[in-house]
Amino acid sequence: MTTRSDVIGDARKAADGTPLPSATLGGEQKRSLEQITLLLFITVPFLALVAAVPLAWGWGVSWLDLALLVFFYFLGCHGITIGFHRHFTHGSFKAKRPLKIALAIAGSMAVEGPLVRWVADHRKHHRFSDAEGDPHSPWRYGETIPALVKGLWWAHVGWMFDEEQTPQEKYAPDLIKDGAIRRISRQFVLWTAVSLLLPPLIGGLVTMSWWGAVTAFFWGSLVRVALLHHVTWSINSICHAVGKRPFKSRDRSGNVWWLAILSCGESWHNLHHADPTSARHGVERGQLDSSARLIRWFERFGWAYDVRWPSRSRIDSRRSTDGDGSRRGKVSADAA
């Protein structure tokens, strides 16, 4: 279960007693310009995602564009799952400095917001998971069907437009104190531009045509960002509304198997909330968790250390004894 020690609950100050500097360009309130920008970054990629199906059906998609989409999708996805989530938020493992910087940049290229803000929001989510104070619980408005539909929308997208933001100095003071991480977080606009411009640059150079750059931007930038956004947001909405719950947690987090590959293992969400600092979320045999696999490789290369792999006894101690937890599953001997 999530405990107070899983998040940072007290604001910290610098050695001289002054408040730590903000790690994002905005303050603790979302301004109108920021909300308009957020709306554009949600709407435009989503419209591209909707248009992708008829365009692919009518004109097809080149292998180059598909490769760019897949590569940058999983680069950003693992930047979020391994970097922003398991490393920076929960400390599931320690990373050598080059890997730490690389994960911070890769996660920023997912275009899901500045690193420190992302971590602060997620730590607050764990502190109040599916209770009052949770930034994005689908149960916010109640348990009736209309309330749940409204809550799912809030958990998926709506909460991001809330003017009041999670206080960074309270929930992420450790990251604010790290100069390099603070700079990367403040450079979010730069890494967003890099993320969106690299695919068309590569597409244009490989095909030596402007059209190659345009199609690469459509598939490798817009469609890719939209797909990654909605998969990530589905963890907040779908994985807190449905799914099996074989492990004990104080919320309604569930395992949603059909999101496992696209979410890089994040959709084994019930185990994550039962054991937030675990480096592996897919602990049963057959539960694919590409993030855990990469962390295992980082560990073998010496780039990651002090990895918190869940032991069999630790997993068994968190099993539920009723409902979905009545049937004991097999624990994989290695990371999925």
C-alpha cells in the first residue's frame, strides 16, 4: 500500500532558508495563455490521430514514417515510464548521471509537461489516490454511471485545465535542488520542439523531399504524440475504473492487459499502487513490462543500481485474499 514515505510531503528550503526556485516556467496557477497552449497541444495531435485512419486507408503510410512513429513513440514512452515515473517519482532505482540526464530528456520529448510538474502531480496522486485531493481520480464525482462518465473525462483530460497546480516545492523539492534536472524541466519548450522537429528533419533528409518531411511530421510527430498522450492518460482514467485487482491497495487501481504493450508495462497498475517503489509492474508470468526489461539491461550495463526488484515474498504479502486475488498467480522469475 502507498504510505506517506512513498511521496515527499513537506516543503523544503535552501540552506539559507530561501524558497527553492521553480522548475517550470509557470507559477502555481495556470495562466490563460498556458491553458490555450495546452488545448492546442491536445486538440491538434488528436485531430491528426482521427485523420490517420482514413489517410492510411486511402494513401497508405510509408515504412519510413511508420518507423519514425514507432521509434519516437517508444523513446518518449520509456522516457516517461522508466524516467519520469519509476526513477524520478518513485526512486525504483538509482541511475548514473548520464542515464539520469538521458531519461529526463527522453521523458520531456513525450510532450506531457515539464519533468518536475509531472513528478509533483504524480506524487500527489499517490498520496490521495482515488480520494479527496487526488488530481485525477475518475471517481471524483461519485459512483453512478453519469458521475463515472464525467469522472473518466476529468481523469483523462479535464484535470489538466485546473487552474490550481500541485505545489512543486512541496512534492518535488529533491528535483528542484538538482540544477541539471531543474534546467531540463525549465527547457520543456525546447525539448518539445526537438521532439516535433526531428521526425520531419529525418524524413526530409532520407527522402530528399519536402513531402517526405510533411508526412514524417504528420505520422512521426502529430500522430505519435496523440497516441502516446491518450495511452498515458488511460492509465489515469481506465486503469482506475476497471481491471483486475489481485493485489491489496487503498484505491481502485486495476490491471488492464490490453494496454500493456503500448503503455510499456504501466497498465499493470494494481501492483504499482500496491507496491509503488517496485521497478517491475508486470510481476506475473506473461505480463509484458518492457520498462522493467530495459531497467534490467541498464542494471547489467552498470548504468542503474540499487534497483528495487520485488521478491516473491514481497509480492505474496501484497496479494488480495478475495475477488480477483483469490486465485494465486505464478510469479515470473525475471523481468517481463
